[in-house]
Amino acid sequence: MSDDLWRWSAADLARGIAAGHFTSVEATTSALARMDAVNQPLNAVVDPLHDDAMAAAQAADDTLRRTGPLGPLHGVPVTVKINADYGGRATTNGVVAYRNLIAPEDGSVVRNLKASGAVIIGRTNTPCYSMRGFTSNDLHGQTLNPHNPAITAGGSSGGAGAATAAGIGAMGHGNDIGGSIRHPANCNGLYGLRPTAGMAPAFNPSQAAERFIVSQMAAVQGPLARSMEDIRLAMQALSAPDPRDIWQIPAGDEYRVPEHAPCRVAIHAETDESVVDPEVSAAIRHAGEILSDAGYDVVEVAPPSLWEAMEFWLLLLGNEMRAGLGLLMEEHGDWKMKQAYRVLTDGIPEISDRDGFLKAYARRSALLRQWQLFFEEYPLVVTAVTWTRPMPAEHDVSEGLDYDWFRRATAPMSGTPTLGLPGLAAPVNTVPGRPMGVQLLAGRHQDHRLLQAGIVLERAIGQILPVDPVLPV
């Protein structure tokens, strides 16, 4: 059995370890063996932690014998993204210039996972500066999608998505400012939760300066996993308090076991704001049918404009980057990052004065009010992650890319972060070798609605098992 523990969910591993059916050392040994077997071609984990992981697993077993489990992920092997501070290791963020940027101590993500008893077996790849939806960089190379190397593993948490899909760790940590959890979940046939902004702390001691205000308010930490129970347990761990993060909101019982509580659902399967892949529409409607069969009141109706929200995201984040991160990208970024930066900012109006930025940011209230009023009538929205199936690898730097098409296709995932809304990617209509899915949106602090609906979808989808990577010919 111990040879196959890498196939198990985080929840099943935690229960088995707590019951004494096997040890964390056995589970971790199995996960590390899986990583050694498949990671080299995938390039999902770029900082393996064999020695640290085995020491942590032994400590987890010793603690269990003395005092019981520390938390919901006690003894469970997981991965974290390379842009989260791990004390004594480089927080490279996929940037060659940061290969020796050593974190002085653990950041919020690593600290909370360790405090929950989790065993961190490795750190996963991200694009340069974690600001692309395609995971490759000049420092660590390209991460392949285990389902099909011709399609992207997504980004920016593409390493987490590929690792989790391939069974390298039971759960992968990601972060999301424009789709970086939901997109790789969609590309790798996983569940991925972008929680309400502020639910999980995110301080990195290695940071040289505070992030600007838009990034502080829009970026979140969250999990990618093969089951909804693992999503819930991961959020219990990640949402533990950290006074170093000034934006954190206490999670309370937000991630307890959710009761089945059907509500009214808006199905958004078609739009005149983008070209729409028929398979994406079919997956959204299929999700609606599953929810309807479970007692949800499903209505096909459009929510407030996702493209308008996307334009707001582009305007605010693009201008913020011009004054900060964009300058670092121009200095230290690889050519793919610089090209992706142009995709993001090309043609976006420049805000050059204080009043202009304040007036632009004031639009957030009007947009968020529209969504809150819509959620009053339809507490749950089912729509696309992107209006296209997972794109070819490196598509954002392909010759002749239509910027307007690309932005409109990705509006469902990138339009909502500046509004602080939570979203869940669920692998509806994924089949082996052809991953895809849908996105569920809810109001702020309504994450439990996403969990409730995600569990319903999971029952219809069935158990997601790790995939054996398909390698390039």
C-alpha cells in the first residue's frame, strides 16, 4: 500500500496517518518517489526538498505519537510555489536575478502549512515574476502539462497544477491576481479555489518593499487539488492568522464542512463579449444540469459584464505595473515576460496623475455594487474560466497574437480579482488527455457556496486520480 500512497487525496492521507494505518514517513517517501519518477520531464517542481521533507515527516510522526495531529494536513505531503518564502531557500519567482534571494524566514503560506502539520516536499515553477498564464522562465525552464505537453500547464501556478495533477504531492499551493490558481486548475483538470480577498495571509519576509495598493487588494493565496475536501482542508490550514499581513480577515467557520443548501444559480454559457468555444459552453451547461438535479434553481442569464471588469483590471493593474513591477520586469525579466507585459499593457490608457488614478479606482465601488446586487438575486454564477479550451503552450508569446481576442477570452478569470470576489475552477467535462472545466463565482465571503456547489459537481464528476504524464515525442 505504501508504494501507492502518492495516489491518495490529502484528506484520506490525513485520516490514515491519524488512525495509524501508515506513517507520514511512508506517505512522504511515496510522494518523493513519484516526484523522482515523473518530475524531470514535467519540470513542475524546481526546488525539491527531499531532506527537509523526510525530517518533517519524521517529526510529524513523533508529534502524532506524543500529542496528536497539529492540524488538518498533519503528515500530508504537499507543494508550495517558488514565490512563497521558505526560510533559508531562494524565493526566485522565476527570475534569474533572484536565484540567490534567500528568504530569512518562512512566509505566511509556508508557516501556516507547517503549523497544520503538512510536509512540504518541493517548490513549484512559475513564470518570471508570476505574471503570465503560461509557466516558463529563463531560470527554471518550461513546465509541461501532464495531460498533453502541447497545451499549456497554465499559470502562474502552472508548476502547482502540473505537480498536483501528476501526483507530486496531494495538494499544491498557488496564488491568484488574475487567474493564477483557476487557470492552471482548468488546464490540468483540477479544482482550484481563489478565496475571498484577505482570507489567507500572504506576507513574504524577503520582499524589498511593500506591494502597491492594487496588488495588495487583488492578490490571494489558495489551493489546487484533486478533491473538494482537499480544497476545504487546505483553506483551513492556509487561513490561519498571521499578524504580518495587514489585509487578513479571520476566516471563522468559512471552511467548515458545508451543508447542502441549494440556491438560485445564473448560468453564463454564451456572451457577445468574446469568441466562445462550443465545448466550453457545453461544459457550463452540463454543470448547470448537475446543479439542477441536486435541487439548485438554475437560470441561464448573464451577470454584470465580465469584459467591463476585465477592462478595469487592465487599467488599474497595468498602470500600477508601469510605476513598479513593470520597471523590474524591464530590468530583470526574460523576453517572454516582457512580451506578456506588452500584451497586458499595450493600448491601455496611461494614468499619469494622482486625480486620474483616484477617479479610476473609484469605479471599483460601482462595479462591485453591480455584482453584489446581482448576487442578491443569483448567489452563484457558473461561467467559463476562459472562453476557450486550454490554449497551446506559450500561446501568449506566439507570433501574430491578437491581443484583443486574448484579453476577451481570459476576461472571466481576470475580471474579478480587483473586485475581491472568490472563484472556484471545477474540472467539468475533463477526460484523460483533454482537461478543461468551468468557473463558479460567488459574492465576497460566500466561499461556502462555492464549496457546497463544488461538492455537488464532484459527486457527478467522480474521483480524480493522478495522471501518468504524456511526454513529448
